[in-house]
Amino acid sequence: MKLIVICGATATGKSDLAVAVAKGINAQVINADSMQLYKGMDIGTAKLTITERNGVEHHLIDVLDIKDDANVAWYQNLARSKIDDVMAAGQSVVVVGGTGLYIKSILDDLNFPDTNPDVRQKITDEAENLGNEIMHQKLAKLDPAAALAIPKENLRRIIRALEVIELTGKPFTANLPREESSRYPNAQQFGLALDRDNLDNKIDERVESMWAKGFAREVSLLMTQGLEQATTAKKALGYSQLMDYLNGECSEDFAKEETKRTTKAYARRQQTWFARDSRINWLEQASTSARLEKLLASIN
């Protein structure tokens, strides 16, 4: 059985390629996008419809309610269990997503300490006083790689990273394992790459498409289900911007343009994160069919 990982920045075509690969090698798909875990977050996360999945079984999609919280250890256990079950049943697995830490948690053994309530509270109090921007700058000074992986909007993860740094005396990313410690040593990773202008254009097109599909209605409905009170889900790209618009805090045009801007910034961080992993085989910009041909020719 094969374990294939398809990663890369948002809007590079990962989901469509994953379906094509899964069809080609008789595989099932495991989601590694932290926001596609949530029910109802469909348009804004570019979640494939049932039709677009083309008969391929997808796992770890729509497994959390909007108010639920997720963490890396929880995801690691769930994803590994599902991978092992699928492979034991005689099928290969394609892991696909852009959440780098989630993918690393599947492949490698993370070594994070348990939380310390006193340290956590101290950092939380500091964050309430200083705000996301200052806390993210603090993280960037202590661990630039972690700051690349964690958006400044995600205060919960910033606090956790700072907690780990204080507890261990080492950078947050120093607690990540080296590549030789892979849980699945035969896994093959493929990254999708686009040049900056092409990627920016893809993101602009995606955001315009999201709006045309009724993204504002989706966010409005989720707000009635508690999105504004959620810890993790409310930080998703586009969702926080649309909530500001729906609450009368900005214009719809501003929300749309801000979604484009923050998505492009996030894509840069994703590219930097994945570029650090020497195990990834990069598929340069090409059509899905060309990428598929190259990927299938490369797998063992």
C-alpha cells in the first residue's frame, strides 16, 4: 500500500490532483486542511462537493461542529488511525492539505510538553493586554519558523507556541522531530508550486468565485450557529473578514479585498514552511493532467 502526501499553498490545485491520484492508485483521501474539518465551512475553505470527489472516499471532512476546538495531538491520533485502517483494508492513502503542522504530525512524532496552566494563563493575560500583532511579533523574535507557520490571527496557537518555548527553553519548532524519525518512512510527499504572480491571480479568482457562490450567506448562517463565539473556526481566512462586514464594521468590498490580501500572505507562509522539508518532491506549475502524469511516474 502507498501513502502519498500532496501539499502546498492554498489555491494551487491540491484537492483536484488528490482525487485524480486516488482514482489512479485505488486510494482514499485524508484531509489535512484544518478548516475543512468543520461542518458548514464549505465555500470559504474550497471544500470539494460530493460530485467533485468523483466517487473517491474522503475522510476527516465535516467531523467538527463550528464551536469545537481542534489541536495537533487530536488530529494526529485521528489521522493516523484512519490511515492505518484504510491501508489494513488493502487500499492506498492520499493525504492532501495545506496545514503544514498537521501533515508533519502524521508523518513525524511531535514532542510537545503538556500544558502548564500557570504559564498558559500568564501568556493569555499578556495577550489580552497586548493583542495579536504584538504577540505574533514576540513569537517571530523567539522562533521565526513558528511565526511563519502560525497566522497572526490565530492567537490560540500563538499562545501555545509561546508556552512551549517557555516550558522547554527551546524554539517551538525545535520540538518538531527531524526527518529521519518519520512514522511512515515510505511515504512520498509532493508539493504544488506556482510562481508568485500566478498564485496571486489564482487566489483573486478563488475569492471572487467564493463570493459568487454565496460565501456571505454561508458565513451569515454560521453566525447563527455560534461562529463568533468559536475559538478556532472564526479565525479562518475570509470568515473573520465577512463577519466584520455583516456586523457593519466594514464594507463588503473591503472584506473581499482584505480576504484576498490575507490569503496571499498566508500562502507565502505556507510556501516557506513546506520549502523547509527536503522530503517534498516539487511539481512545478502545470495542468492537473501533467502533474498527475509526473506524480504517478515518480511513485514507488
